[in-house]
Amino acid sequence: MQKCGILIMMSSLILIVLLGMGCLSTLPVSRPGEPLQSPTPGTTPIPPPKVTGYSASNPASVYITYPEFDGGIEAGNVTVTVQVRNFSLVNGAGRPVTPAKGHIMYFKDVAPRTEPGLPAETPPGTFQISYQTSCTWYNVTQGTHTFSVELVNNDNTPLVPAVIDAVDVTAVVQTG
């Protein structure tokens, strides 16, 4: 009988720890197309996160085609080119969010921000916004650099899930 009590106490403790760590959820569960059920009468259910620019059968993607990963580039002006699939690039900055439409944020030497609902902008000088598949960084110095791209909505918020690509390169100064 004492072993049973210890087992119940240990199970309860593990459950409390997992709930506290966020490993288990007390949020309601529903099947696609069904309304969420409130966990407690009189409470408002929490809706699932907004999904933009994503289709399980046709997900948006972006791929840096130049410069190549771990490649050597010449210091100075560097043009990053990308290939985009299943996402329409539009000059719609500041317009309402439209699924699978938006623009590209190009980043240099910073990690793209991917928090849903928050603008993906990083400190000034580390990002550029474009609806074109190429972007030039001017006066890139000698050394190792990371160029990243992220597909974003018209309001500069990341897609959910985030769609990014990155390459590390070494810029060298040509002599002679």
C-alpha cells in the first residue's frame, strides 16, 4: 500500500513538472474544421496561430542561388540572388496581409527574426526589403559574412512557419 502511495505521489510530481515546463497542454483540442471547445464553461477558447503563406501540399520556399554556401566572394558590392517558389512577390508593403503574397527581407550578418506576428526587421543597416529576387549589399568588407533571406507578409511579419535560407561566405580583397 505504501508503494502505491509513493507511485501516485511521484506521478503527480512528474505531471506538475511537465505542466510547468510547458511540455503538456491544458488547451482544448479539436479536429480540423471543428470549432474549439472551451476547457471550462464560460471561458474563451484560444484560436490556433494564424498560418500565412503555407500549404502542406505546396509550401512556400526561398533558396539563395548566389553567392554559394562556403564560397569565396570579392569584397565590395555583393549581389545576393534567390529563387522563390509558391509565393508571389508583390510591392505591397503596408497593405493587408494576403496569404502566399509578400516580399523578401535580405539580411547581412544577423539572424532573421521569426517570431510570429512581430516585424522581422533587425537593426538598421543589417536588412533590406525587396520584392525582387536580387539585392545588392554595398561595401562588404573582407572577412566572413552570413547572408540570409526570409519571405515575409506585406506587414513585414514572418510567414508561419518561417521560410528562410542562409549562406556563409568569405569576402576577400583581390590584389594585382
